[in-house]
Amino acid sequence: MKRVLFLIGLITSGFVSVVSASETKPDLKFACNHFPPYNFKQQTASGMNVDVIKAALANQGRKVSFDFFPFSRAMALVKNGDYDALCGCSYREERETSFFFSDMLGNISQGVFRKKKNAEQSINGLSKLKGQTVATITGYVLQKELNDHDVENVGVKDEIQLIRMLESDRVKNIYAYRDIILYDLNLMGLELPLDYSEISTQPNYVCISRKIPDGDRVLKEFNRGLRAIKSSGLYSRIRAEYLTVN
């Protein structure tokens, strides 16, 4: 992760020096919710979305800062123009009047993880889990989806507990967000031969306030920067730092 942050720093210093000769751009303020591995705050803001946003806007000579709130509060602050943008949100038609939606940051995928030895039958829907042992996070919308499909399940407190249950064969399936499980496997230094069946996926975007004076300009700058870091390979390296199991 330090390697990616070092690269982002180099990009920032290089582009800011060029821009400052002709124009000084104001710093951008992002409102984020705590949602590892996409956004999280330890001593400094970090996460896949945070690092991608930093790199993309550094490419365009913009500095950024990040503050953390519950998601509904973060959305209200951006909607009102108190902050410039959200670190990530999904598209809703009713949000069009309040936000500009960037090019895709990525997809948030949810699905079923199993050990490869238990993956003899394909899973193309939640109904396939009936009669099997399944665990998910208590209170998540994922648990509601299982309940709506009459799939018996065990609810636990976090993804690390889900991984431990799968590792010890206490359950044969866990229903979870893909990137969170991959991030926690990386964090734990654990290698499990896993099969993943995607049930659904949702695009994720930077959502920029329509209340700020230059929102359309910020949108264009971010999209240009995002394309640039994808082309250079930096985008892929950032994701790999969080999701590659060592």
C-alpha cells in the first residue's frame, strides 16, 4: 500500500507544480462513510476509493481532503453543497437532481463464497442455497435477501468471522460483498481455495454536488484523471494493494 501512496505523491507534486504556474485550483472536500476496503480512516484517510480519488485528481492538479460521517449524513452534506463530493455512491434516478455522477469507480459485487471442494453445483441464485449451511452478516441487507428467499442462515458480526466459519467448515457457504472478503483475506494473510458465484453487482461512482459553483468542471477533471490512471496502470495497482491475497 505504501508503494501506491508513494506513486500518488509523485503525481501530486508533479502536476501541482505545473498547474500553479498558471492557475491555483481550490482544494476539494469529500464526505465519506466508513466502508472498508473502499473508504476508511485510521491515522489518515485511505481505502480503494479514497486512493483512486486522490490519484485521479492529483493527475489534474487538485488536492483533496476527506472527512467521515454516517452515509446519510455524508450524502446530505454534499447535496447541500457543504462538501464537494461523496467518496462513492450508487446511481438512483432521484439523485440526478442533486449530483453529477462520475465515470465508474468500480463495481460492488455480492455473492456466495465456498471452498472449491464444495463447489460441485453452480449457484446462479439464492434459491440454490436452500437446504445448505449459509452464514452472512447480521443486519445487512444481504441477510434480508436470504430471509426473503426462505434460506436459513447464521448471522455473525463481521466478515472475518464469516471467513473463519468457512475455513473451519462450520458452514459451506457465506453470502457477502466480494471485495470486503478479499480485503480481509489479504489482511489475515490467509490463502483459501475459494469459489465465488456472483449474485448481483452494482456500479459505484463519485457523486459531485450540483450546488457547488464548478461541479460540472470537477466532474470533467475527475473523469479525465480517472481515465489517465487507468491507462497508466495505477488504478489496477491500487486495487491490487487491497484485494490481492498474498
